[in-house]
Amino acid sequence: MNAIAGNIARIQSGLPAGVTLLAVSKFHPVKALREAYDAGQRVFGENRVQELLAKQPLLPPDIEWHFIGTLQINKVKYIAPFIHTVQSIDSPALLKEVDRQAARCNRTLRVLLEIHVAAEPSKHGFSPDECRTLVRNAPADAYPHVRIGGLMGMATFTDDMEQVRQEFRFLRALFDELKPVAGDAFDTLSMGMSGDYPVAVEEGSTLIRVGTSVFGEREA
Ligand SMILES: *Cc1c(COP(=O)(O)O)cnc(C)c1O
């Protein structure tokens, strides 16, 4: 078994049923993604449009690609034909453009709403109240080509795991609050990365986004 396959097997063996491992492959070469694919990995995440567009055609078509980075409105059109889920929806304007581009491709696109819970101002996302307003008050036909599949969040980058845990707990509570309003498609809570995913899973994550612990350090 190669190192990547071993990493995936080790992470998977510690995950409860119902928690998905998304392999964050940003900055890693196609060869590394192929190793993960050959080990059975099918869900991958990238955070830059150019890099995703370069890799996607070189890899098998049954990969489920998630976009997890800041997405400029004028770049949505490039990924709309094949992206499975846009996890990083952080404004109504971006949601509207995803809806528009999905319609042009005759697709319905799955999105997650990114929630700002971390203490750093640099992290993107809706405030909890903006998110509540969007989920509760958007008219049913406002985004006909979009399915809101849940929430995504990033904890503060800190060694204080108690703070991280509280942020994840808050996200789970918001997810549980909105689920009855949002409907059946709302089934994903994306939280947890290499440094904090065990805590995220304990607090109710359903999808962890793991880069370094799968592929090793990135050469940025
Ligand atoms: C890079 C990235 C990850 C993965 O980070 P690791 O610490 O390498 O696991 C997860 N989520 C987002 C949004 C990222 O940009």
C-alpha cells in the first residue's frame, strides 16, 4: 500500500458510519489524486478554479468534485458543467450566479452555505443570522437550479481545542435548527480538517475536509 492509500484507510477506519471523507487535493499533483482514487477515494475538494480546471479532465469522470475555496462570481461558469457541490457559498449574489449557471447547463447544483464562526475576521461566510434569513425567507422559486445541501464551516486556527469544539457545537446547533425548515436535501454539515476533524466528528460533522493528513504537506 502506498502512503496515501494507507492514510485514507487509517482515517476511514476511525470514522463513524455516515461521515464522508473529502480529500482536499489542492496543490497536490494529479499523480497523488490518482493514488487516492485507486485507493477508493471518490470525493475530492479544490479551492482554486484554475487548478480544478487543469486537474478535472485528467481524472476519472466518477469523481465527485467539491469546490471549497473563495469563488469569484465571474468564475462560476467554468465549474458549473461538472462541479458536484459548491461548499463555499458566502453571499446571496454568489448563490444567484450558481443558480443562473446551473440553469444554463441544465443542471441542479448542490451547495452548502458557508458560515462564519471563527474568531478571525479573514474567514468568509454568512453570519448565523444571515444564514437563517436566507434559509427561512428565500421564496421557494428563488433559486430553482440550486439545492441547499447544508452548511460548511471552519473553526478558528488555534491550539485551544475547547474553543474549536464550541464553534463546531454552534454549527451543529444551527444545522439542527435549520434542517426542519430547509427540507430533506439539507443533510450535510461540512466541518473538520486535518488538525481538528476528530473534534468535529464528535460534535456531529457529516463531512470532513482533509488535505494534509491524506496527501502530506502541501508545497505552497
Ligand atoms: C485546505 C483546506 C482544508 C484542508 O486543510 P488540511 O489542514 O490540509 O486538512 C479544508 N477546508 C478548506 C476550506 C481548505 O481550504
